[in-house]
Amino acid sequence: MDYENFLHDLVAGFGHWFEDEVRLRDGRMTAELYPYTALFSPIQVNRLKLKNRIVMGPMGNVCMADETGRPGAKMIAYFAARAKGGVGLITSGLVPVNADLDPSITEPGQLSVLPRIDRSRTVYAGWRSIAEAVHAHGARFFIQLTSGLGRVGSPECLLKKLKPPVSASWNPSFYMPAVPCRPLTDGECRRLIAATGQAAADAKALTIDGVYLHGHEGYLLEQLSNPAFNRRTLGKFADWQAFGIESVREIRARCGPDYPVMYRIDLSLALQATYGPRMATVHPLKLFQNERTVEMTLDYMRNLVAAGVDMFDVDLGCYENWWLPHPPGPMPPGCYLPVARLVKTYFAENAIKANTGLDVPIVAVGKLGYPDLAERALREGWCDLVMLARPLLADPDWPNKVYAGRVAEIRPCIGDQEACLNEFIKGGHPQCAVNPRAGLEDVHGEILPPAAIPKKIAVVGAGPAGIVGACTAAQRGHTVTLFDRAAHIGGMLRPGSTARIKFDVANYVVYLETLLAQTAAQYTLTTRLGAEVTAELLKAGGFDVIVTCTGGKPLAPHIEGVNLPHVIHAVELFDHPNKAAGVEQVVVIGGGEVGCEAAFFLAYELNKQVTVVEMLPYFMKDTCTANRGYLIHYLERKGVKLMNCAQVRRIGPGNVTVTHNVSLSVPDPYVTWQVVLPENVKNPLARPIREEIQDILLPADLVVLATGFAPDDALYEACIALHAAPELHNIGDAFVPGNIFAATKAGYAVGRTL
């Protein structure tokens, strides 16, 4: 097999996969293969039997333990909810084996945002409680151990602790490439190996069922076991396989032959497949040209099995192409099933067995929350287990619902990564955009509190805030009427699910329709669509509570020509794609997430030539790095022109006049191998942007405005003035235009407390 072409074709295909109708159907929440016999068959891993083939993937439990690293009520309730939901194996997020050797792991004062097992015996009770809670529901629990963060840890340790980050060799920090990461000494590597064995022995003593080594994505174990990062020339660990193999041997020496060991690995960093010729010219990519090939990875995996690994899960990518190990919504369903099949075939052809004599199970990862696709992958032998991470954030009961054939009731993951990934990057802890209880199971009990005094409630607006709020209130015993002027539910989710890459959002709209229908059938909830609602009508209705969720209205910039007939808002484009018929050149004003998704839709689905104009230095500045990287990378591949530090001055009948800063100090808009730092993190080494202004005339048969939204709170203000009800609430985009995460959270909070 030509592995290099395999990787290039796979990565290139992620930009246009949706042209295949069969693959699009894979992303639907259907129940055609029910009953799911393969998903719910047991499997043996070493001496441990798992009750089914569903693995909860690791998601960093950032800020879910206390500041000493001890798991508390939040983590226990979080894992217990997924165990109760029917998953066979649960894995934790990464847990450092030694916080002293990697200064990026802890904050000053030895405070930690990560759970720890190395600190002292004071953290042990939390891990025992997690294992006990998971076991009580018949699930198994593996702890994911990391050697450290290395170059992908926070470089702030250099300022806060006066200690540089560490790595396998002299490597640049991912977050601030000007900050060097020093090489670990051989002695420090041996200490990390010993700490790995100790952490595994402690986990076994704490009744944790197995350990799971975090060897992918460019974390410290990967840095030491991939020649892209490990460029050592002297000592034992110049052999890039040595550190990982010795870590596994140390676990076996401390825990014996029967304790399960799982290893998370990438088949390839896929940097060459992603960036091609840039690998030879761009700093820091050119440092990483000597990445581990697929052949080298397969050989390494064979040797890891000989050392004692029982099971693998396999993906692609690292931080420099972050959308690969963190597949966002636009990535295809089952994106890494070909990777799992390749490894499984290699193991079978080479008769590679675990030391127990058993086959080595291969766990497939990457957007597998679609029951029929997951079942088919197992039936056809592409993998042995399927790993679900974010789908189990969205719906902890995914396994139980699938087993019972209640697929329509599954709350689907939408892949926006705003709450699960971006939230903890911005200082929070993992949550979920569509599940308001995720990460808050310790705060919000599973059973809704019944209404102390049943009320008559009007909810205006059937977007995510309104639907979640209305259903939550009705389930508590209130009498609820849900109004919307449109003929269908969904609000901005409707245009937001038009593009084929937004298939996950389309699934969510279908779920909300099911939720409304089921709630209306069981509780006192009436939906009135196509209804124009006024404050006078609501007051006449005699409601005790009015909740306005009337959304936002698109903003139009103060630009000459903005009212010309060929100028439309992005919402109009998605609602009426025929408005782009007959045009060739399109200019999108606004390079936020909506603008870039509109550009992607125009370029890939409508085959237009597109230019996106953004006044800030960075496109999609506040979007999750994985989602941002995916869109920018594949917009570039399609030839979409991105103009940052640019402002539209005038819109003419067939053109747009743009003032553009063309200074070489302006950030390259196509850079996806570096991250945009949050505003509260200052990079003291950043170069200032100078000005070199030019006026540019762009051809434009169509101009699409993606310049944000303002709250549409007129009804709320009218209700206040009229005293339309004793209690008024204004939530969702009608309060602050944001995202689905903010809307569902607000709807649930109001519905739960009325």
C-alpha cells in the first residue's frame, strides 16, 4: 500500500467529502441497523471484559478537580452520568505523571488546572470515588496518563516560574514560537518513565481498571517518540522508540502482566500531507519535516505490543493541524475509519498478538456518534470498538438510547467545540453547547424539580433558547405556550444548517422537533407557529411569565452602496441560495465564523470565486482553533482570497473598494500552524503591525454581509412598558447575540428556575 498517497488523499478529501451523498447519509441519526448487535457485544482486553464496544474518549478534565488536582464532586458526577448512560469503557482526560519535570503543568504555588495522581496521597480518594461510581453502573474506567505537555504546554511558565518549557529537543513553543523549549536530559526521561510506572501502580491500587498512555497529538510522549520533534543525537533516547517502549515496560514491571494498557497514537502527524512544500520553507514547520512515517508508526506499534500494550486507538494530526485530532463539525462522519482499518489489517496480516495471546483491539475514533455508521464499522470489521467523546457530552445516555432503538431521542453533538474545547481554553471547564447539564451534573440534578406553583408561561421564539426553555418549564409542570412568527421551529439554526458541512446542526434541528413533539404529548405545552406576537396579545393572554427569545437582527455597516440590490446578508444567502444564481465574483464582508462559512458554501457548493474582507488582523479570532483551522485551510485550497487588515469603503454596482494594509508585518491570513492567543494572554515577543495602505478595487457581482447581529429586543421592551406579565425574561440572542451554547444554557436556566 502507498501510505504517502493514502494520507494525502485522506487529508485532501476532508475539504470536499460532502460531495458524496453516501457519506452525507452516514451523518444522519438513523436506526436502520437496529438492533445493534455488534455495538453491544462484549470484548476481552487482557483479563478484563468490557460489556460493549463503546468507549468514552478522553476529554481534558480541565478545572474539574480542585486546585490541588484532587477529583471532587464535579468529576465524580460527570463520569458517573456517562457510566449510568451505558458506555462500556470510560477514559479520563490527561493526568500528568510528574508535575515537577514539566513546569507548564502547574501554576505558581503548585496549583493545577489538571487532575493529578502524582501530587500526594491526598488526591487518591477522588480517584477511588470515580472508579467506584463507574463500577456501580457496570462500566470500566481507564486513567489517561501523560508524560507531560512539553512544547504544547503554556509558555507562561517562563515568566511565572522563570523555567522554560521542556521538550525532546530544542523545539519552539506552539503558543509562542519565539519561546524555546529545552531538551529533557536522559536522567529526566528516566524519572518520567519511573513516574509513569508509579502512577500506573497507584491507579491499579485505587481500583482503576487500566491505564491509557497519551501518545498522540504532539504532547510530551509524542515529542519523545516522533523524530519530527525528537532530534537527539546522543544517549539512549536518541532512539525515538525508546521512551515509549520503556514506559510500557515499566508499567508491566510495576503492575504485572494482567493489567490492561491502552495506547493513544496518531498514525501520522500528517504535516507533509497537510502543508506539502511549506514544510521546507516555513518556520517552525521546517523543523518538523522528519515526521514519523506510517511505516515507522506501524513498526513502533508492533514493538509496543511486544512490550505490553493491549489496545490502541489511532487518529491523525497534531497541534499544527489541530482540526485533525479535534475533528470539528465540517469533518466527515467516521473520518478516521480508514485509519483504523489500515492498522487492523496490518496487525492481522502480520499476526500481531498481545502478550495474552489475544488479538489487539483497534478502537476507531473521529465523529462516530451516528449509530448506524458505528454499527456498520464494527460489523464490517473496520475496527473492534468505537470511541465517542463529544457525543457523550451531548447525550450521556447515547448507549442506552441506541440499545433501546430510541435513536430519534439522542441529543446530537453539533461539532462547534465552543463549550467542550474552547470553554476551558478561555478559562472554564468542559461543557456542551446542546447539553446544559454537561460538566454541571453536580449542580443540576438529573430530575427536574417540580414547579412549586404551576404558572402560565409564554415563550416567544422557537430557536434553541426558546425550545429548551419551553420544554424544561413544561416538564416541571408549568403550562407553556411557545410562539414563533416562522412556519417552522429552529430560528437561526435553519439557515445555519443549510450548508452541507453543517449536517450536524441539521441533526440538532430534527432532535429539537422530536423533543417538542414528545414534550407536547406528555406535558402541557402548545406550539403556535406562524404567529405574529405583540405585547398587547401577550398581555391579553393573562400569562404569569413571558420569556422573549426573539433572536438577533443582522447588522449592516455604514458603507456607501450597502443598500444596492446585489448586497445581501449571510442569513439571506443561506435561506435563499438562489440569490447567488448567475453571479461569478462574490465579496464577503466580515471574516468571522459566519462570513467564512458563507465563503466556504459559496466556493464549494455554489462554485463561486470568493474574496473575504476582514478589518481585524485575524479571521475567526474567537472561534475554536480546530474549527478555525479547518475552514481557513480548505478555503485556501479552494482559492478563496482572504484579506485581513482591510476595510470596505464603498460598494459599487459591480465592484467593492477596499482599503488594505499590505505591510509585510500584517499576519498571513492562511497560517493555521500557529494559534491566535486569547486577548487576556499577552505575547511580549509579538511584532507590531505597521501600516502600508493601498486602495484596491475588487470585482463583485454579489456582496454578502457577515458583520454581526444586534439583539432584537423590541418585544421585550414593549412588554416591560405595557406590564404585559408579572414576570419577564429576555434570553438568547435577544439579550446578547452569541452562540448555541449560550442560548441553550439560558433556556435551561430559566426553564429550570421559573
